[in-house]
Amino acid sequence: MGEAEWLEIDIHQCLESTLNELSHEIRPKADVTKEYGEVPQIRRLPFQINQVLLNLLMNAAHAFEQRGTITTTTGHHAGMVWARIADTGCGIDPAHVKRIFDPFFTTRPVGAGTGLGLSTSYGIVQQHGGTIDAASEVGVGTTITVRLPVLGTDSARVPIH
């Protein structure tokens, strides 16, 4: 589970396994729409990429006051594979969007979250040579996009501490 070996992975398989793992959490709260594009494999630590996706999908599932939709979209552009998790949840106040990747910052009530999921995800994505960003609108939802270099890029060998 916590392999330390860099492997060629398919981001779609990572999404599917994570969605399957979280189905008990997501199914009662949201419908899932998948819009997968053609993407090359990427060389990464699969357990860590799955952890990022798990954190993003858990946050999306917790964003609903009533039933909503989570959309997972993938594609690639300019040497990067990207995965986007969008929800139709409550959204995040614009004043907080810039802080969501800060350690211990949470928009959830006291005791309902640690504020570490997105900061951990940010660190993992950075260590894999990628980027992660967020867009949100209160009452409309939140979209998080993760971009990771494809095979053959120098950043694919960045050491993980």
C-alpha cells in the first residue's frame, strides 16, 4: 500500500480505485460524473497520488448540504496530465480560497476536520513536480485541478522526503 517505488500509472485507474474505496461515503451524498480524456501514463508513487485523490474526493463529498454532483475530468496539455475534481456543493468564501492549502486551515466546523488533507495533497503534488489549484464560488461549488508531468520529464524523479 505505501510503496516507495516510482511506477508508471494510469490516472484513470487511480481515480477509479479511489472512487471505489470511497463509494460508501460518496454514494449517499452525490452522483459521480466521469469525463475522462485520452491521457498518457505518468511515472509517480501510486499510493501518494491516490492519497491526493482521496483527500479531494472526500472534501467534495463533504461539500453538500443536499445531494449534489461530483465531476471527475482528465486530460493532458503541454506535457502535463491533469485531473479535475469539481463539486456542486456549498462552495468556499473567496476570502478563504487562498488559504485552503495552508496546514490546519479548514472551512468545516470545529471537530469535523483537521485541515490537513489539502495541505498534504499540496505537498505531495509539489514533490511530484506538479501543481494544484482551486476555484470556488459560494453556492455553486468548488473545482480543484491537479497537474502532473508526463513520462520523461525531469521532475518525475524528484525525491520524496
